[in-house]
Amino acid sequence: MSALKSNAGQEAADDMRRPVAPRNAAHPDNQSLSRYVDKYFLRTKDIVEKFGDRQVTYAVFMRRPVTCAPNLAVQWLTGVAKERGADIKIDLNHHEGAWVGAGEPIVYITGSLFHLVDLETQFLQKLGAACVAAYNAYIMCVELPKVAFLAMDARHCAGADMAELMAYGASVGSKKAKNKVGAIGFIGNATDETAHFFGQNQGFGTMPHAMIGYAGSTLRAAEMFHETHPDENLTVLVDFFGQEITDSLEVCRHFAALAAEGKVALRLDTHGGRYVEGLDTAESYAVLERNATQAIRGYRSEAELRHLIGTGVSAAAIWHLREALNKAGFPNAKIVGSSGFSPEKCRVMALAEAPIDMVGTGSYLPEKWSETYATADIIDYDGDPLVKVGREFLLRK
């Protein structure tokens, strides 16, 4: 008996040391949902339960133009409604990938107020950011239709839920750009979990800056990567030591056969605190004068000039590296650009016809997070149209 007690005590102690599985805040089920819902919705639910339910219709909209990316939100809403045994009707006014104007209802949702009122928080969270990400991804792909994109946003996201929304949104915008202008678009992303949105089984990526520091040199990091992953194309970060040109050429010479086959890429990720090796303002102008004269003729805004001839990964920096690679006999070596590739930066790269083969970007969200907010208003109670003053535009036509 004492042995049994001893074993039981040991098992209890082991249980205390085991990590407790966290609630799934990203996708709360019906049982855990109330912990993540705005309190005034929960109190309204209590009132409706006490005084009687009503059939309502919600209109969901955004205050800025977006690309419609509703599937994750709709799937979640449908799943919770099924758990509750609640009958709801979802009328999407726009198909996935469609352009939606500011204030234009994206979806109407009809059903029991008691069952819908506490679902608004999560539904809006899953809709707004994805639609803005889709819009921005579409703009990037259209601006640079001959460039492949990688979604590198995961480590900048506020949790797994946001990472899923960003990957989904990017895939929607990319698909639209492929259909509209034949763009290459987004070919993948950084994590295995969301790779399926891009038709991939796993994420893409080669080396972070930490690996260069670990290896001690850019070339040694490339050697280590190739020895460990010999069947993978080799993309090498070249800005760690501030020797983008020197290290790029050293890597290409060492892997000359791979470079000739187009299986070596040099990734520029130079931060905005300095110029790429061999450049300054004057030389940046000279590089663009040789390769993209039209880009620096005429009026350019301060932001455009920064992307054209400024520090970091500018259009001039990309042309500078391309010139060096071609001169050294490596015309098939590819260039990957990262660091601040927003829709605006992509537009300037297109203006300069920058010879970039791939862009790694996580800049889907606008500078103002408030632009990602989706909003919902009830527009109908038991079949009678009614909405707060000023929102009459949401009523069904």
C-alpha cells in the first residue's frame, strides 16, 4: 500500500512539472470563447436571454478599400455556430479576391441575436487584417509582376493567429495578381504551418544573420549550409560584415558551378543605417544614370528618393550588385531583396526596373494598424430595417 501511495505521489509531482496545455486563443471553441469576447457583448447576451431573442442581420464593412479575404473568418463562424446548433445565414457580397470599397458591406450575417452577439469580436479579428494583407500583397505583386515573393512575416506577427491571417491574406492577393496580370506572385512563406496557403508542403528559407556570426564568415556559412542541405538552392545573406559585393563574389567563385546554373542567390538585407559596400549618394546616382536613367529624371518625393538612392536596400544597391556579378562572370546568380519591402518600395523598384529576382517581405500591414479594423452593425431586427444614424448606407439595397 505504501508503495502505491509513493507511486501516486510521484505521478502527482510529475504532473505538476508538466506544462499545462494553453487554451487555443487563436481559434477559441464554444466552451472557451467567452474569455476572449468583449464584455459588453457578453452582457448583451445575458439581457437577450432574459428578455427574449430576436432575429437580426449584421452588416460587416471596413473603412478603407480592401481585397476580400473572408474565408478564415467565415470558417470559424460556421464552426462555432455548428457547435451551438444555431442556424445562421451568411451572405457574402464579394467573392474571395474581389476589390471592396470603403464602407461597402463585405458580408451580411443573419441569425439569432443570442447566438451571434458574442461572436463579433473574433469574427472581426479574423476578417479585417486578412483583407488589408490581401490588398497590399496584390499591390506588391502587380508592381513587380516578374518578381517572386516570399512571405517572411511570421516572426513579426503578434502570435500564431496573426501569422495565419497574414499568410492567408498574402495568398489571396497573390492569386488575384496572378489572374489579373500574370504575376509570379508569392511562391511560398517562412513556416511549415501556413505553407499550404501557397500550395507548398513546407516553408522556405536558408540562413539568418546569426548563422553568419556562428560560422565566422559569409563563405563559411554558405559552405556549412550546402554541406547540410546539398539539394537546396543556396541563398546567402551578404550584408553581415558590410561587404556585400566582396562576399557575394567570394561565394559565387567558390560555388561557380551552382552559380552558373542559377542555383546561387545573394540576399541583400542591408539596414537603413548605411550604404551597401561601394556606394554613397553620388555613386548611387551614377549607378542609376547608367542603368535606369528615367528613374532619377523629373520630380521624386523624399520617400521615392530614399528607395532609389538612399541607404539600405535601394534600387541603386540592387543595380550595383548586378553590375558587379555580371562583370565578374556570374550573370545567372540571382539577387534577393529584403528589408522594408512595402507596396510603396515595390512601386519604386518597378520605376527603376531593379534587376531583382525575389523579394522577401513581411510588410503587409499598413503603417496605421487602425486601417485593419473591420466593423459590424446590426441593420435589421425581426425583418424591420433599423441602423444607427449615419450608417444607413449599410442597409440592403
